Amino acid sequence: MMPKVSDQAVAAYDAVAAELESAGVIRGSMFGMPCLKVGKKVLAGMFGDAMTFKLPPEPRQKALAIPGAEAFDPGMGRPMKEWVVIPLAQSAVWPEYAAEALEYVGR
């Protein structure tokens, strides 16, 4: 069952997506949730009122220190090792981590 998404979260996610479009990022869907892709690779997604990012070790450690952020577990009982979920309360940093994720995945 997917967590419910608020209009505020959708607006913040859309702003991040729009910012990355010029870098070739497209919107898609993964496991039924909205996601951002470059080529066929997913770099970020939306999970309830939070955004998930695929990050290399250093930015990932930094992201995990954000209040409310945690390793992303899509509900299978096993966190995905490179993924961090950052809550809507911290959406001011979403663009920064989206850019980090794009750089990491887009290589």
C-alpha cells in the first residue's frame, strides 16, 4: 500500500523535476510511484510525502544526518543500500540531493 501524497509534496517534487528537465531527466514510474530517470536509470522518486534519492557514499551519509531522513525501505523489509528517503519537512534540500543523484546515476 502506497503512503498518501499531499499536494504540498507533489508541488515540491514537481519543482525538483522541472529543475532537472534541462539535464535530460524525465518523469516515470517505479513500483507504481512517481520517479525521475535519466536514460533508463532511476535517480529519485516520491514515496508518500517524502522524496527518495540514489546517492554515492558521502552525500548519502550527509543525507542520513538530516532530521527524519533514513535509508529507504520500499516496504520489503530490506532497505535499498544506496537510497535515502528525505521527508517533506526537509524539502528545501530536495533539489540539492536530486542534483547529487543525477550526477551519480548519470555517469
